[in-house]
Amino acid sequence: MSDAPGPARSRRAPRSTRFILTATITALTAYFLIPVVWMLIASTKSTADLNTTSGFWFARFDLVTNLEDLFAYRDGVFRRWVLNSLLYSGGGALGATFLAALCGFALAKYRFRGRNVLMGLIFGGVLIPGTVLALPTYLLLNSLGLINTYWAVILPSLSSAFGVFLVRVYAAAAVPDELLEAGRLDGAHDLRVFFTVVLRILLPSLVTVFLFSFISIWNNFLLPLIVLNDQSLWPVTLGLYSWQLNAMSEPDLVRIVVTGSMVGTIPLVILFLALQKYWRGGITTGAIK
């Protein structure tokens, strides 16, 4: 009988490799969690405690007072900013997801002249920094008379090269060509098959695209900065930035800004927890492909 180690044991990584991986993951986790922990603790402190106590140690619990002051400051404009962010992120993410579904499915299942060139142009868009497109975007929106409107933020957010790539990979792996052929034999148009059957198959990838688009738009700062002048149209990111600029003359604004930052992360956490089972499937399928 052979004394060769079993399959499970032979696949076990060396101890040194496991130690390096564990240490790396632990360091990365701490790197991302330390600012979050500081923000959560700081949002419970008064202005005096922020300046006199350790950033990672609780003092007098003033979270309720901070929240009341946050939503009451300047006639409660923070509520409007939160609603604006939800509108920009929700509307832009839905539109980006729908367009990515159409484009990604077409690139995966249809053969047409210029297909590879088109894919290269779309995927090349990922390499272009947003700052490079800032001025052309402003000039284009200004020529259309959309500056200082909701559309100035929503329309540029509808394009997602990453979303198109992910849907294309997922559709190529998960949607069989026989399904489209069966629909055509039954007399169903391709659009009908797409909306009634294919969209359900693509759901994990679409949820992933929606999640990433929502987070990207919610955290976007440069675009609202250059296209919005009216404070009532600002998102949370731009509004908190304006308050932070005034914190030098109004030190009490620091605790309000910190509390606002904490409140601004809550929708992202809720969305992430609600959709995580879907986006895991989308990313996994794309990685396998």
C-alpha cells in the first residue's frame, strides 16, 4: 500500500505561506477598519472630548446630541443632501446596470463587425482617470444646459466599463446559446427572451454592477464639485466638505462633520449586507471564467 499523503494533505499550503497570508490579511483588515473605528468613536464625543481624549477611546456619550445638531444645522440641509445622494446613486446605478446588461449581453452573444474594436474601446475606458474627463464633461453638460441640475450628476454616472465587462463575462459563461435558439424557434423576439429569461440568469452579475456603481456614485466628489453650484443639489460628500472648510472658524463643526460622515456610511453598509449573497456569485463566476 502506498504511503503517499492523501489529496487533502497534499493541497495544504506550507506553514510559512499560511503565516504570511494570515499576517497580510490581518494587516489589510486593520488598515481599512482603523479609520472606521476612529470615526464611530469620534461621532459619540463632544467637541471638547475630541480635542482632549484619545481617538480610540470613548468619553462622554454625546451621539444623540451630535445627531440632533447634525440634522438641525442650517435648517436641516443635511437631510436634503442625503436624499440627493440617494437619488444620484440609486438612479445612476440603476441606469448603469441596465445599460451594462444590454451592452454586455450583446457583446457576449452576438457577432458583428467591429465587435472586438468596440470591446477594446469600452474596456480601455477603465484606464482613463476621472480627472481627465472632468473638463470635457463640464463643457458637454454646459452646452446642453444641464449644469446645476440633477441630470448633471446622473447622466455621466450611467456609463460603467467595469459593469459591461462583468456582464459580458457572466453572460458568456451562464447564458447558453441554445436558450436563444429555443426562443427564436418558439417565435419569441430576442428582446423578449432577454427581458423574460436572460435578466434572471444575469441577476448575480447585475446586482454586483449595481452595488459597485452605487458606491462609486455615492463617494463621487469631483463631478458634483464642478457641475453643481446650488447647495440644495449637493450630495453628502460635497456638503460635508464645505462644512469641513468652515471648521477652522467654527471648531464645533468638526463633531458635526464626523457624525455626518458616520451617517453617510450607513446606507452603504445596509446595501452591502443586503446584496452580498448576490455579488459574491457575480464576482465568483467572473473569476472562474
